[in-house]
Amino acid sequence: MPINYLAFAIPGFFLFLYLEWAVARRLTRTAVFRYESSVANVSIGIAERLLNLFIAASFYDLFSYIHRHYALFEIPHAWWVWILLILATDFVWYWYHRLGHEVNFFWAAHIVHHQSEEFNLTVSARITTIQALVRGFFWCLLPWFGFDPVMVAVILTVHGAYSFFTHTQLIPKLGWLEHILITPSLHGVHHASNEKYLDKNYGDVFTFWDKLFGTFQVEEEKPTYGLTHPIKSYSFLWQHFHYYLEILESVRRASGLKQRLKIVFGHPALLDQEIRPAIEKKYLQYRPKISYRFQFKNYLNLQIAVSIILLTYMTAVFKGLDGMDCFFISSFILLTLINCGALMEQMKWIYYLECFRLILLVGFVLLKFGLFKFVLLPTIALIVLERFFSLSRIYKKHVLKYKKAEN
């Protein structure tokens, strides 16, 4: 079975997270890491890496097709082309990124990256698959211009690796270098909700484009990270889809096609800011007078660890897996990530999700061992346990524990 050695980048990512956490704990008193927020960040990153396994090859094929049939120029394979390509890549990124902030349709995908109110390496993982798809179509401009798809793939890897290291507070301002490269300080400005920092520093590697188009801003005061109107949930699903619901609600309230199109393709500032609290009240389990006592870190840590191990394994041997294995592992990881968010939010439906996940796991094991006739056994067992032992009541008693919010 062929091994994809890029899979080892996944444990490498978590090694850097651990190093940042250890250094932050020793050197600073500032809360660089917040447990629930970091778990939410990592969960989103795991989902994106998982689903990217199914689309990455397709995009490379698309790049190759565009280059073969529609390339505007024949760009040679010369050393100077690598320099030209990294500049072109960052230029495309700048406009993809800027439009991601200025057009609601794109902001709905990109907003997830800015939801975190902390700023550390885990935030670099907050990329949704929808955002990755949007970004992939922008990258199509590179082979269309004439750059070789193999070179494009290499530069995109380097480009992405660089941006990983700009998501940290532990690297201070870097003086004159900030006039050339996007540094952690400059990218921290981009993630800030301070009014003077809004819509600044869209570049990923170089500062040229921000200076050219008037969006450059150095750090002058400590950034306040996150959205100007924060969301009130760590839910995996809510963080992905709340803004789409906001757009739909805004479109529903609007009258006329022109006004509705303006909402979808206009600036995020056009949306009524009262929509978010309204839909949060409608869809979230609002508990304004109580908060949960989180007692399940070890259980949550175990679920994240299992997801990481499964993702690493699936990435390493993806080409050798059959359809059934891919479907099961992907489904189990996604359900686990949803479960993690539901556990942090203490959602009342978490018990039923846990049951479904357990049924999926046991059913898959039975199928793998050729025991298809017993595939309904886990479902029957859970029904019996519920009937005679009120399993759901026991589960909720120990999992859904609350305390009064502190004044």
C-alpha cells in the first residue's frame, strides 16, 4: 500500500502547538490558550484536512486541465519563475482574501477563521472546506496565466506553511522586516476587532500589496482578537453555518431581487446586526442564567486524539482505502468533532449522537469481520438498555451538569 508521507505533517502541526503552549506557559502571564476555544479551532482544522483528501487531487487535475487547454502564456521552467510565482500567488491570495472580507457570499466561508478570540497556532487550523474550495478556484488563475501545475502545487504548500507561523503572539514585532514580510504582529492586526485594525493586512507573505492598495497597518495598540460581534457558541456546526443562516434571514426580510442580491454579494456591514442575536436565540439552547461546569476534559481530549490518529492514518494510506473504509472513517471523525462541540455546549441531544456514533462503530466492525447478519445488534442492545435501565437518563445525569453563572 503506498504511503503519503505528508501525513506526518499532522503530528508535526501538533508538536508545534505543544511547543507554543509550553513556551507561552513559561514566558507570559497572558492567556494565550483557552481550552474550549483551542479545541474548537483544532476540530475545524481536522475536518478541513479530512475533507481536503477528497478534493485536493481534483483541484490538481483541474489545474492541469486549465494549463493544457487555456494557458495564456508558455512560462518556462527557470529559477526566476519560482520568484515570479510566489509573488503571483501572494497577489492572488491578497484579492481572494480581501474579497473574502468584503463580499458576504465569500465572508460566510471565511468568517470561521476569525471567530476565535485567542490568537495562537491553533487559529491557523480554522479553515473550512468551503473556504478551501473557494480559495482553490482563485488558485486556478495561476495555471490559467501559464504557471506549471507542479510548480503551483509546490508554492501553495510553501505559502500555506508560512502562514501557519504567522498565527502566534510569541514572536514580537520584527522592525524593518515588517516592511517586506507579513509577520505575526501584522497578521495579529488582521485578526483584531479594534476599529483601526479592521480590513487591514490581507497579504499572506508580503506586505507589498497592502501598501499598494492602502490596507497596510502596523500594530500600535494591543489587538482585541475575534469578531466585532462575537458568536456565542463553540458548536462545530454552528461555527460553520451560522453566517449562512444570517444571510438567509436577511434575504428573507428584504424585498425585491435587487436588494436580495445586494445582501448576498454586498459588504458584511449591510447585514442587520440584530439578526445574529435573533437566530442565536432561535437555534441555540440559550441558558442566560446558568453555565455549565465542564468536567469532561479527559473524555474530550481522548476524542480529539482519536480523530487525529484516524486522520493521520487515513491521510497516509488514502489511496489504498476502499470506499467503505473512507466512508466510515470520515463519518466517524465528523461525528466525533460534532460530538466534541456538543459536549462543550452541553447540548441536550448529545446522548442520541453518542448512540448513533456507537452504532456506526460497532456496525462497521461487524461488517469488516463478515458478520453482516449481526449489524442490527448494537441498535437492539441500546434499545433494550434504554427500555430497562433508562440509559439516556443516566447519561444526561452525569454529562449535563450545570451550575449557576457567577455574578
